Amino acid sequence: MRLIAPLAWPVFVGQLSVLAFGTVDTVLLGRYAALDLAALAVGAAAYVTVFIGFMGVVLAIAPIVGQLYGARQFAAAGRQAHQAVWIALGLALAGSLLLAFPQPFLALARASPEVEAKVRGYLMALAFSLPAALLFTVYRGFNIAVSRPKAVMVLQLGGLALKVPLSAFFVYGLPATGGPALGVVGCGLATCIVMWAQCLVAWRVVRRDAFYAPFAIGGRGIDAPDGRALRTQLRLGVPMGAAIIVETTGMTFMALFLARFGATTVAGHQIAANLAAMLFMMPLAIGNATTTLVAQAIGARAVDDARRLGWHGLALGGVVAAGAAALIYSGREQVVRLYTNDPAVAAAALAFVAWLAWFHLGDAVQTVAAFVLRAWRVTTVPLVVYAVAIWGVGLGGGWWLAFAAGPGVPASLRGPPGFWIAAAASLVVTALLLGAFLWWLMRVSQERAATSA
């Protein structure tokens, strides 16, 4: 706890502020128009699929730099940061094109023409924000790897402080200034402005702060692309990004499929999904802190410490998640009322939130386990597990319960809630499989250490 907590709480606060971007937009649009809230659910699903997957590739910098930092190879760690910038720029180009031309996502959603028009405007604004978001991810991954999460947290909190008034201004407009009410498109425009502001401030900090001097990344330009370093990051990052895409599409495709049931259903899902994402921030923070400490211990050749830290992080994540899940389940009606005053949307959300406790518990355990595996540079096994459990059990099972299940299945399990039931089951299966593989990996590493000794 003494080692994990100082690294976990800044990550938790910072990521909670990032999540609050979506929460602010959800709350504002929940009181603006159900049509715009439905467009946010579909548009956010498309954006998250692109951004989170590419972010996972860029975040390969974290375990690599963590091990180099533990080995006291500071200049090599700085060179890895420069190469991560090139990866971020290349992915940003591809991702921005996907967001500017989102027809594949819209085809899956089968949204009404009114919702589709709003989604296109929202995603066009986010297409311009993606390069800044991925470049900031380099800053975030590097700082977390060198045990400096507070530097990231400060900028993320500053971004939230700017996001709230900007979103309110663009969503509702101000008659006194003649500004139009842009609804969901205004949310995207506000996010774009904030992302570029964060990115520019981060670059200035890196250039001016003496902390970065030993890494040789602050006072000069970016190194030219290095094929060997790029391949090293991509070998680790592509499976990481693919695994995160599989995990993320378990939620985003759910939103796209639920859009077929109408704006009220998908608006209720947006509330439940936002709440799930908020709960996810704590295991994410514990996972980030644990993988930093484990990677640094591996770099310092302290294998026993690495194993011990990994198990303690996993246990801590599970205990905290169990407490949070119990609180949310017992107070679910009050929580949903904070999001919306529309009775129909609230009823739809409650049907989903009822399954959130199991969803969150499985999500927390599998997240920390996956982060510990990343510290050991194991990323392919989680990818395979995610593909089987989340796509097979989650999306496949959810689609069957929602659209194909017959009278033999209880009515409470069929229809839209079926997606959340299957998603919760898939995450519990994922947690069990990754936990079992991590146990095997720790046992093998202990045997190898004993043999070498």
C-alpha cells in the first residue's frame, strides 16, 4: 500500500477528470435533448474505439521506459519517448480519417437520419482533436513510467476546468453573445480546444522542467525515426492496442447495437456506460501504479519484489472494486437520477445498472492482471483471452440474448439488458483466465530465479 498508493491516487484523480469530460457532456445533453444524448452515445462509441485502441499502442512506452528507468538508463528512456511521438503522429493521421468518415460505425448503429447528422458533426470535431490526444498520451505514459503521475494529473485537472465552461457555452449557447446552441457538436468542439491546450502546455513543461534533463528530451527537437526502437514499441504496443480495442468494442459495439432499439434505450445505456467508466478509474489507477512498480523492479533485477508487488496490486484492486460495486448497486436509483430527469431514460438506465456490480468486479480484476502482465512484456495472451471472452461471450452472447433468444429464456434476460448480462459474464471469465495465467507466470519466474541462484 505504501508503494502503490502514492502512484495510484494521482492517476485516479487525473483519469477521473478525463472521464468527467464524458460525464459533463452526458449531464449537459441529458438536460438538453434525448436526440443529442443518443448521438453522444453513438459518437462516443466510435471515438473511443479509435482513440483507446491507438492509445494502447502508444502506451507501450510505459513498460519499456519503466524497465529502463529501473535500470537507471535515462538517455535510452528519453530516446524511447521520441520514437513514441512518431508512432502517435502516424496513428493520429489514420484515426482522424476514420473519425472524419465514420460510415462503418453509422452502418452498425442504424441510427435515424437526425441522430446520424449530429454524430457526423460531433466526430468531425474530434477528428481534429485526436493528434493532440495521442501526443499527450506519450507525455502521460512517460511520466507514469518514471513515477511522476502528479505532473499528468495537474494538466488533466486543468483540462477539466476548461472543458466545463466551454461545453456549457457551446451546447446551450449564450443569447447575449448571439452564440448558437450546438448541442452534441458543441461537446466535440470543446473537447478539441481542451486537447490542444493540454498538449501544448505538456510540451512546454517538458522543454522547461529540469526533471527531464537527464532524459535529453526537453531542450532539443525530436530524434529522427529509429527503426529498431519503433519495432520494439510496436511489437509490444500492437497487441496491447488490439487487446484494448477488443475490450473497448465490447462496450462501444454494444452501444451501436442498442441504438437499434431507439434513442431512449441508447440514452439509458450511455448513462450506465458512463457510470461503469467512472468506476473503472480506480482499478485503472491501481493497475497503472502496479505496472510501474513491477516494471521498475524487473529493470532493477529485483524479481521477488516484482512478483510480490504484482500480487498485492491484484488483491488491492479486487477488494476496492467489491466495495464500490456494493455501493453502486444499493444506491443505483439515486445515482441514475443525478444523470437525467427523463423517466423513460432513467428506467432504461436502471435495467442496465442492475448488472453493473458483477461487470465492475470482473473488469477490475482483469484490468490489474493485464497491467501486471504488461510489466513483464506479456501482451499476446491477454489479446487472445479478450477476443474469446469479450467478443465471444460478451458481444456474441449479448446479441443472442437481445435479438435471437426464444421464449425458453426468461424475459428478464432478453432484450436490451441481455447485452449487459453477457458483458458482465465475459469480464468475469476474462478475470479468471488472466488471473490463472498470471499465477502460472509468477510460478515459472520463481522457479527460474531459484534455478539461476
